[in-house]
Amino acid sequence: MAKQKKLTKSQSRRIKDNQSKRIAKAKDKGSSTDKVDDSMLGEQRFGQVITRYGQHADVESTEGELIRCDLRRAVGSLVCGDKVIWRPYKVSDSDFGGVIEAVEPRESVFVRPDFYDGLKPVAANIDQIFIVSALLPDLAPSIIDRYLVAVEQLDITPIILINKIDLLDEANKEAVEKTVELYRSIGYQVLTMSAIEEQGIASVRDLLVGKTSVFVGQSGVGKSSLVNSILPEVNILTKQVSDNSRLGVHTTTASRLYRLDNGGSIIDSPGVREFAMWHLETEQILYGFIEFRPYLTLCKFRDCKHQKDPGCALQQAIADGKVSQERYSSYKRILQTIDEITLRHQSKEPS
């Protein structure tokens, strides 16, 4: 009997890919939307995705009715806030009342980077992003900076909310005041508030009028409590920060859009413990620090790395007190983290 030849890595990979395609094809054959033809559906209608669950989504019709819909296989990326074209089932013996057939072009989309899945959209068609931080688990300017860098790549207005101000005491008062003053001096709008005690809620509500807003931030900073304060009738499930780890607990598992009686909408998104920046180029990250921009073209050398390079205008601005050393250190930490994450994942890849 001849000795079986060992497969090459390329052949093994090709076999694995083919097996995955067969599995996906088999699953597709069982999809309920494959069995749907035009005779089973009504006229096309417009709507907006309120939330998505796997291969299904809740769509709000133009009349304000909520319909749980299947997705056509041709529908690609779909997230909370997407405006869609859907068709109702004429007769349905299940919980599903329609089928989403197409997604309208997005005016904006906020994405979260995932090293394995790429860029994962969080919400679409939003006007402003509230970056929520809090005194507990920690007031983290570095996390705020990461969100600001991401938002500055988009045509969306960022607003910083510092929550749990009811925990302010002599031990953390100076750090909080310094953080608030730093971001206001750059030009960002910063609000301090307490969702639990409803301090500052009125100011937040005023900013929501007529706009679609999304709340982002670490787990445990109080985004769901904030939404509860604005929409008490919703009563979103919330949890406390872990006393042992001081890390936030993920309470919201899927982004969801809520309507306000002032003509605005808010999207509560899942919290994250780490918001990476590996998908951005160094130039994009520099651009995300808006106070750096006036100095980036004034350096002596065109290829200046803005670190220890001679004639660096940014370094001179830091020395002159025109740019915050804290923000520059945050910029360097982002670059360092990107390098560390890239090396860590490269070391795990098969050779």
C-alpha cells in the first residue's frame, strides 16, 4: 500500500475553506427567506432598524409600528439606525412580520475595530456621539482620547459626558476639574452629571432635541442608567461595577434606538473595556488630536515623526505650553498599543 502523501498548508487551507462554504450553503438552504417569493409579500415600505438580533431585526415603520423582520441574503451589513426598505408578509404564522430587502445609503456610521472581525459597525445615521466616562470604574482620559480620535474621522459631533459626579470628593476633585478644563480648552463640549441622582440630565436632554445620538464608553460608566434617566418608561437593565475588579459589567448586549418626544433619538450601545485603534494610520491618529493639526505642517522636515526629531513644531508647541503634554502622551500610548496588539496577533498566526 502506497504511503499517503502529506497535504501542504495551502491544500489543507483550501480544503477547510471548501468545507466552510459547504456548511454555509447548507445553512442557506434552510433559510426562511429562501422560501419567500413576491406573491407572499406586500408592497415595499420604508423603515428604520431599531435593533438587530443575528439574522433578524426590529424595524420601525413610517407609521411608528415595530415589526420583526427576516433579512434577505443580499442584505449585507445592517446595524441599529439603518434606514431600510422592507416588505410585510401577507400572511405569517410566526413572530416575523416582514422581510428587509435593501439598506439605504448611510449618512454616517460609527464603527468599533475588532482584530478578528475587522471593523464592526455600531450605529448608523447619527448626528452626534456622547462619549461617556465616569468617576467609577475610573475617569480615563486615555479612553476618551481613543473615542475622540475615532469620531474625528467622521462628520459627527462629539460631546463628552462625565458621569457619577455624585462620587466627587476631595480625593478626586482636582483630577476631575483638570480633565474637564483640558477638553474644554481644546474646544470640546463637556458636561458633568449624575444619572443616578439626575444631576445635569436636563442639559443632556436639551442637546438631544431633533438629533440622533449614540452613547459610547467603557462598560460600567452608566450609559444605560443615563438612558433610563432620559426615558424612565424604558427601564433598561443596569448592573453595578464589580467591586473586586473595578471593571465595568457588560449590560447592553445589542445597540438599540429609542425615540424621544422632542423629535430626537438615542442609541444605547454595548460597552467595551478596550477601544483599539489598530485600523487607523499614524496620520489619521495625529489628525484625531485636533489641537495638533496647526503644527503638523510647520516642522523642519516633511517626514517628521513628531517625537525627538529636530525642528519639530509639535514638540515646540508642547514646550511652549500650547499643547498638553498629557494629550501627547496619550497619542504615544495609542501608537504603542497598536504595535503591541499587532505583534501579539502576528505571533499567534501560523507560519
